[in-house]
Amino acid sequence: MSDATPTPTATPERPQLPAQSPPVDPAETAAASEAATTSNRLSWWRGDSGEGARRNLGLIGVLVVLVIIGAVTRWDLYSNPDWVWGNTLTILKLASVVGVVTVGMTFVIIGGGIDLSVGAIVALSAVWATTVATQSYGAGGMIFTALVVGLAVGVVNGILISYGRLVPFIATLAMLVAARGLAAEISNKQTQLSNNTFINNIASEKVLGIPLLVYILAAVVAAGWVLLNRTTFGRRTVAVGGNPEAARLAGINVRRHTLLLYALSGLCCGIAAIMLTAQANSAQAATANLYELDAIAAAIIGGTLLSGGRGTIIGSLLGVIIFSTITNLFAINGLSSEAQNMVKGGIIVAAVLVQQVQFRSITQFLGRNRLTSS
């Protein structure tokens, strides 16, 4: 006879009951859920997804510092709310032309290229649009000419780089010289006045108290953001800039896409040419001097990788506003342009360093506090 105890079996009269789990404490469940949510938020902030937010926060911090410096040095001006509002609009108006150029430059750099000819394209577009023959067609003819000239020069850049296999630096540097020379030839090295009232009023016109140039900048930035973040064109731009060979193997026509990027940059230069002509009521071959450096620097401190594959339109816009704020700060304090250029260089380095800060200690501290309180 076996001494083993028989295992109870389920019968119709006495069914086998499932094992009961221990009672769950609702407080512990809520704490665990909140801890998981906190962990997800922190991982987003620390990861690649939160990199743009961290970078833009750093740029906003730089802007705040510049405003504080302005308030400390010229409190007599900053203590007047009306002056502060008017000065803010002045800064945005100052940033509008370079900002439009920077949007196009951002696309080119994300796509793995560079465009040193943007300032010359703006000058050529503006000079061509203000010739006597072009002005005879009215405002529509001037705007159409500026856009077509900018687009055409951008297409030439794209063809030389995509199909001519020229290095972007060399191709656009050659275009810089050629476009400036053509602009000087067309204008006979003279300043051409704009006699069109509609064009000239673009710079002075205000809608709801805000200059029309600021609305144009906002429209171009919004269109650029949608194009980069919500369309196939934007995803292909990042892919081409990140790894051209992988993009080609994925079925992307890298040559055609590169051409389109430079065409987009030229189109932005055409828009900027009309805005600059409206501001000065004139155009000349030397206009928009060094705009290429301002646009490249603004895009870089805004987080666009010079090697391509990453960048944001909002970051580039913040970079432009930082430069305009510096220029305004030096103007109201009566400082020289030489000192301004030196400080600009320092600001570029400082802004890049700020972008690298990961705020890990702050986020970890907040995370521990939330977990403890839970």
C-alpha cells in the first residue's frame, strides 16, 4: 500500500477552483503606473526624440540672457513697455530677410550640401527685378522676375552638383562670384531705385500692428516646417543627408532630390530679394553681403548638422533671431560693428555649447522627487 497522499481531482460535485492571486493594493497600482509614466517622459527627454526640445530650450535661454543684458545696460529704454514691443517688432523685421534665406539653407545643409551663393543670388534677383524693363511690368512682373531668377540660379547650382559631380563648396563658391559679377554688369555698378509703390510699401505695411515682412517670414517658416516634418520630401531630405548610398538603395533618386534642394534654396533667395528691395527701395550688386555666412551660422547654432542628416526649421529661426537681437543690442548701446562681429563669434560658440547640455541631473532629480512623492 502506498503512503502518498492522493491528489484531489475535480468532479462534477466538487469542481477544481483556480489559484487565487493575492489582493491588489490600488495605491500600489497607481504608484507603479505613475512611475512608468515618469520613466517614459524622462526617457523621451533624454533620448533622440527630445534632443530638438533640449536644443531649442538652450537657444531660448540664450535669448533670455541677451534680453537681460539689454535691460541692465539700457533700463531707461526697457522700462517702457511701448518701446519694448516696438523694439521686438524691429528685431523680427530685421530677422525676416535672413530668416527666409536660412530656411532654404537649412534644407540644403540637412541634405548634406552647402550653399555659399545665397547672398549673391539675392543680389542678382533684386537687381534683375529692379531694372527699368522689369519695372515696366509692375509689381507682378518684379515679383515674378525675382522668383524665377532665384529659382533658375538654384537649379544651375543643383545641376552642377548633382549631375556635374562638383563639390558643393566649389560649385556654389563659383556661383557666388559669377552671380555678383552678373549683377554688377546688369546694374552697371549703379544703385537701381525701385519706383513701384506696391513693392516699396511691403516693408512699411502693417497688419494688426505687425509688419508684413514678419508675416512673410512666418509663412515661409511654417511652409518649411510642414515640408520638412510632414511630407515625403522632408523624410527623403534627411535620408539623403544622413546616408546618400542607403537612400539610393532605398529607391530615392538622390541626384534629382539634391537638385530640388538647391532649387528650393534659390526660390527662398528670390523671396528674400523682394523683401530686401522693399526695405531699401533699391537694389545693387553689393546688396545682401555675407548673408550666406549669417544663414549658415544661424542654421548651425539652431542644431543643423553641417555633415547633414539632422536639423530643424524652428531651431534655425531661433538662430536668426539671436543674431538679430545681438545686432539690435549693439545698436542701442552705440557699440562698433567690429565689436559686434567678435561677440557674434563668441555667441556662436556659446550657443553650440549650450546645445550640448543634456540636463540629466535636473531630469533625474525631478524623476526621483516624483517617485518619492508617489
